[in-house]
Amino acid sequence: MNETKEIDALSAWSNNQIDKSIDVITPHKVSVVFLLQEYVKLRQILTKKAMDFLPKYRRRFSLLLLKLIQYPDMSYKELHDHLISSTYRLHDDHLAAFQKTISNVLDGAIEVFHNLPANLEKNMIDMSNSATGQNQLGIAGLFVRRIVITLDRMSFPELMKLYQNVRTYYNKSARAIALGAGVMIDLKEQEETVGQTKGDREFSRWSRRQTELFVAQQSSLLQSNETKALCPKDLQSKLTEIIKDNPLYSHAHFLNYLNSIRVRDYVSALDNLHRAFDRNAVKNLAPVESRGYQYLSLNLAILHALFGHTREAHVSLREAIMLAQEVGDRNCLQLANSWLCYLDSHKIQVPDCVPNTANEANLIKSISLGIQFFVKSVAQLGIEPAKQFEILMWSDYFNCQQSMQELIANCWAEKAALWTLYGRYDLASLTSQVLLNANMSSMGKAYNGENICHSICCLSLWLFLSGDYFHAQLVLQYAKKCFPRDPQARLWTLTELYVTAMKAIHEGEWQKANVACCRIYPLDKNLSILQRVTLNIARGNLSIAHELLETLFEDRSLANREPLVWIRAMILHATALIPSPEVINVLIEAQDFAHRKHFDYELASIDALFAHQLLAMGMPVRALKSCRDALDVILQHGGIYDRARIMFLFTRCAVAAAEPTKRRREMEKCQPFLQKSIEFFSKLGAYVKVKDIYAFMAQFYHEVGQQAERNKCAFKFREINEQYPTGSFEVADAII
């Protein structure tokens, strides 16, 4: 969402500068004029004969003309390649007439340029009086009118220089065209051709209008669908050309700033932002209120926020708000208020009244975003989940009323995050699927913001928890394709590493799991520590696990800032202490904290740990009661790994709590649970857990004297151990 707000500032900062300069006529524009001139002549001749070009040729030429006018200058070889390509292929007569005109220019016919203004004036009249398919008030007509005005103002020496440039422009590319066509050229001429092709930039320029169109298109693509925008390297190359031709166009420097943010080149980003401010100040023809100083200050605040410099960000925000108030820019004030909410989320309050008048409607976006930040803040404080979703309904109402797609998507993504926070992973997945299946396109443009990436990662995580690792990876591949660069790339990278680490832990691939945990650290320090603790508990390295947990517990403010991380750290701490009596105090403290924060899933995990400890202490009846309290929540909302563990634990508690004469019957009742646990563990590759189940079953049948069943389970254990050998575990029954 950070990058989207940056681009919003650019979108609001449009058409603020006055440009009274006349476009420079380049050889490329002369070639476009020749193309249009010959097209008009040919259509007039065909009209007199009651004939016309086929529709496909008219359509191709119209698309080609639009591209040649709106896009930057190209070499004559590139132009020639377009004329003979399958997409823009010209009619043979049209191409022959154009090449004949070029031949006249190369033969030294300066009269072509002397008569060009008069011929263009006549063509404009013909365009309006005949059915040529072009209109003098259309794009082509306005382009020709600008060329005529510029040619009329040119002196004879300037016209001669233009003529010489056009001849050089054609001669340089003519050799490259001949080389591409297979014509024999001397090696010396071929080397000259390569050097001359590189020099075509000398005769090409970005006009102001072409620059504005390019910047607007790339900004829109970066906001709606980054995959269709130019890659950072190509965009940097284009912007370098633009800045060379239009050094005072501050929007180009600002787009360069956004491009640097994409590749996390913050030094260049700050430099480009300063350049945008300096170039904007130079354009003193524009009134003060239209120079956009407020947006530059706002984006400087955004950059400081990305760095984590809260104090500097507040200073820049105050300056942006002051400048926006001076010029009455409400849009900038709304954007500044959004970032103020982001920086001071703990101070946000829901408004007492809802605006319903037309004058107050502009504040709805800020209010809706403020509500979403408010819910995010109070979720960490332990407010009841039902009240949080009730508040989010107001944001939904505002968003749908004003058709604010970004905030609609953000609201659904926040709902999925809330379900994840409270352990409802299945509901989080359903909420994400609602967003992914919603029609988020507007005016033919599909919305592809950061919230979509959040939903894709949430869906991938649920697929992994459901044991479908293959499709989880497919979903992540789709996320990589749609969001190849920062900041969205951090989301799917973190999800991919987390999935890889958990899968490796399940399968007992310690080295692979350790590498994945270490790679998580730059993206999320606390999650990396939790995963390393889980890994070390699984390996039996309890001393290392305690040392890692101490690094989390040293920061006492973590319980308020990230309560979910805190409660998971306490659960892992209790897991590492089993079967020590000290675990009871830890579990009681964790249970109280989870109650206050409404973490129902973590409460179920704590009840399961109580059952483990009580079973180890020889109190199976109490262990069974504690296990029953956890069973429903985990079976309803947990992944297959947690469900398999709780079913295995329930079987052990039920068999241990049964009377000696009824233990065999109780074991028969729990057989479906054990078979389902074996199926789930096998699906995840957690064969060490499968062996735990077979070892438990073999021991039980040995105690009750069923030797055939005992031998069968022992054989299964030995068979799996030979296929998937694993080392000994100090904490075989730990919740990891």
C-alpha cells in the first residue's frame, strides 16, 4: 500500500506546469508527415476511381500513426521495420509512394521542404473535405498543424539544417536496412553502420507531450498493474533520455524516484526526489499553488517512513499539510492524513458522526482509511473481535458507496488478517478467495495492488496447512509473476520461506530448514527466531531454543506491539519445558494472556499442552478433559498437522483414562482417529510422527496381549524406519 500512496501523489500532481515552447521538428516527425501526406494523396486518387483501401490497411495505418505521434522518436530502420511488420504492414502502393518521397529527399530535392508547409495546408483542407478517415481536429490534424506552425517560423538556415539532418537520418539507417536485407556491404561500411546506428539518438527527441503521455502511462501501470509497466532497467533508460531532452520536467524526476523505490535504491530515490523539487522550483512561470511543493514534501515524508525515521516523517508531513492548506488542496490533505494515521495508528479515533453532505463527501476516503487503521491498532490491544468486524462494516459501507477499489480490497485483506490473528485460518482463506474472485477492474484496468498479494499469500499458506504443498507452490509462482519487485515481493518471499522451513521441519531436513529460517531474518526478525526455536525443539536442542527465546522475552514491549508473537513464544517456551513441573506456571501465564487478547486458537494449543503435561504427571482423566477443550477448535480451524497431533493426543488420553477392562474397547473406538493421523502425517512427510503412532500402538497391544496386532504395528514401524530413518528425539511428543 506504501507504493500505491506514492503514485497517488504523482497522479494528483498533474498538468500543473505551463509549457509555451514549440516542439522541435526532428527527422522522425518529418517522416511521419511524409507518411500521412502520401496516405491522403492515395486515398484521394482511389476515391475518384470509386475505390478505397481495404479496412485492414486503414486500421493498420491508423494504429501506426497513433503510435508514431504519441511515442518517442525512433531511427529510420526502426520505422521501416514497423512499416513492413505483420502488425502495421502498409499497402504496397502506400509504401512505394513513401519510399519515392524519401528518394527525392536523398537526391537533393530541397524543394520538398520549401513546398512542405503549403502541401500540408492543402492536405489539411483535403482531410476535412474528403472521406480520408482523418480529421483536422483529430490527433493527426493537430500534429500536422503544429508542424506547419513550426515550419512557418523557421528561417532559411534552420530549414537547411533540418534538411541536412533528415538526409543524414535516412542515410545512416539505409545501410542498416540493406544489411538486414542481405545486401553485401564492406566490413568497413558495416562497422560504420553499427556506429551510426548508435548515433541515431542525435536526431531523436522526446517532445513535451510525448513525455507527459509516457510518464502518465507508466505511473498508471505502476499503480494498477506493475507487470505491464517497463522493467526498472528499461524505464531508467527511457527516463534518462527524457531528462536529457526535458531537463526541467519535474514529473520525470519524480517517476525516476518511484523507479528507484522499486529496486530499493534509496540513495538514488532521495537524490531524484530532491531533483524533482529543484526542477519544479525553476519553472517559475507556473503560479505558486500549481507547483506541487506539497506533494514533494509529502513524498519526502513517505520516504522517511520507509526508512523508519518517524520524527523526520512527521516534520515533512507538517510541511506538506501547511502547504496544502495554503493552496486549498484537499486531495493532498487526505493523503497526508492517511500517512499520519499510518505513523500514529495508536492515536486514531473513530469519528463521532458520519458525513452525509456533498461538501463533506471528500473526507470519506480519509475516514474509511482511518477506520481501517483504528481496527488494526485496537486488534493489538485485545478489543473483542466482534466489535472490530462491526467497525469494519462502516469502512465497507463508505468504500462501496464511493466505489473506492483500493480501500475495498484493503478492507477484505484486513478481514483476512484478523481471521488469521484469531486462528481462523479457514475463514481467512475464504475471505481471501472472495477478494481474489471479485471483479476489481475499472474502465478496463484490473486492480493489482498490494492487497491482492496479501490474499494470494494467505491462500497459499492455507493450501500448505491443508497438506497441498504442490498447489501452494503454484499459487506462490503466480504471486511471483504478478508482483516481481518490492515492496510486494517481500510478502510472497516471506510466505515461501515460511512454507519451506515448516515443510523441512516436518520432513526432518534440518539443514534446509535452518537455511530457510536464516533467510527469513532480514524480512521478519521475530518470525525467524520463532522458526529457529521450533527447529531446535524438533531436533532436541533445548538449550539453544531457550537462548533464542530469551532474546524475545528481553523486549517486554513486544507483548503490546506484537501480542501474537509473544503468545507463540510462550507456547514454545512451555513446549521446551515439558515434562518439567515449571511448565505449569508458564502455561497459566500464557493462558491468561491469550484470554485477554481473545486468541482462541492459541488457547486450544495451551489446553493441548496442559493435556501433555498432565498425562506425563500421571493424571489421564484431567488430561482428557483438557484435551476435549482443545479438540473442537483445532479440528474446525487448524491445519492437518495440528489436527493429526490433537487426534493422536486425544487417543492417548482416552486410552490412559479408561478403566483397565475397557482400554481395549476404547482403543477400537479411537482407531479412526489414529488412521486419520497417520494419513495426515504421511501426507506432510512427517514420518517421525507416523513412527510415534505405530510405536504407541505396538506398545499398547503388547500390554493387552494382542501379539498379532503388536507384530503388525512393529513391522510397520520398522518398514517406515528403513525408508525414512530419523535420529532420536528428546521431545518426541512436543507440540511443534
